[in-house]
Amino acid sequence: MRSTPIRLQEYGVGIFDACPTKSALKKALKKNYITVNGKIATSATYINGGEIISLSTPESTNAHKKLHFNLKVLFEDEYLAVIHKPAGILVSGNHFKTIANALQQNLKTSTLADASKPQPVHRLDFATTGILLAGKTSTSIRTLNKLFENKNINKTYFAVTIGSMTNKEGIITTNVEDKVAQSKYSVEQSVSSKRFGQLNLVKLEPLTGRRHQLRIHLSQLGHPILGDKDYGIKDLILNGKGMYLHAYSLEFVHPFTNENICLISELPERFKKLFNSI
């Protein structure tokens, strides 16, 4: 028997696997999932000793929700995987529908000793399509992150930009988020457009990895990406067609097999409709 009563929300932390923290226990109490001697407990319930404390949760809260979202897998082995990311989905974050949550159902579980839940090791914007790299073991996730930090993974993008670009290639260097950012670009094709004057298929290689770097750089150049609502020109925003930025290729040395890996995610059809010869 306890000589001094104690609040259940203090005493009950950790006694249930489903409520390992104080905040989790409070949520269970708020939802009336916990009973003491058969009566629904609250945050005001005290424990004296000898009580029967029970946790009952609906079946749906015990089962982990699975995101049913099919992804195109471009490459996979025991260590890593490369997938195509469609437009309109976040790579990760505090949302249910993310690439991170969809990876497990689309990839084979690694048989290696340190197999873990697969994780993306870099990011693409919500509206950006294309190639995305994920790690499948704890070691590979750490190693791939390090490769990106050390700029040992080469990424190539394609974008459709607005306006006549007189300089057909170059390196854009500006500050993004108060850090130096560099992007290499080359104009591959141009076509005339009634609404936009000219549209350009531009190949891009980010030499640094700042957030929204390519989008900001092209906007600063005066030739924003078609469909970019954040950095576009007000009167030239294309609605309903998405943003024309595509992560096209990844090239790196496989950190565990030493193979030279060069993978591409083909340009979307909407790009090909604008430029007939690609």
C-alpha cells in the first residue's frame, strides 16, 4: 500500500508499452482509454496502491496505418534504393502522405544485420518530380548522408524556364539563406510561346545544396521556372500544370560495392510535349 497518494498521470508513466511518455499517458487519459478499478480515469485520478489499472484502446489505434502509394523503383539492393518521386507529395515531414512513409511497402526489406526502415537521404520539393535516393540500413543512411555532405553525389535536373535566355550557359553564384550557393546551367533547347515569349529546356547541376536553390537562381536570372508559384513572375504564373522542375539523374560510387552508379528518371511527358525532339 502507498502511504501517500500520487496522481495517475505521474504514477502511470511507462507502465504501458503504448504510453511510454507522460504526454502519451495524458492523451490516453483524455480519450478515456484508462480505467482504475473499472472506472474511467482522468488527470485528477489518484493512486493509493492496490488498484487495478487497465488500458483499452480501439483496434484501429493499435494498428499502424499504412500508406498505400505505389512508387516506381529504379534501382534496389541490400543497402539502398533509388525511386521516382511524382509531383504533389512531400518527401518527408509531419504528414501521413510522404515518400518516407511509402518507401517501406515499395521496397524489399534488407537482410543485413543493421536493416532499418528505409529513409530518403536528400529532399525534393513538393512539386518537383524525379529521382530520389534512400538508404535501407542504418549504416547506409549515415554513409549516403555523408556522401551528400562531401559533394560526392552528382545531381542533374531539367527545368523549363520563361523568356529569351541570351547566355546559353554559365554558373550562377549568389547567397541563398545567407550562404553561398552555386548552380551550373546550360540551355538545351528553346521554343517560341505566345504567352511566355519563349520557353527553354535548361539542364541544371547544383554545386551546393541550399533550399529552393535552383528555383531561386533561375528567378534571380530573370527566367523563373514555368509553374513556380513562389518565385515566378506574377502575370506569368501557369496554374494547374504543376512546376516544370525534374530531378533527372544521380551519379555516384556505391559506398559498399564500389560500383559506378548512374541512374536516370526520364523526363515527364509534359516536358516532351513542349520540346518535340526530346
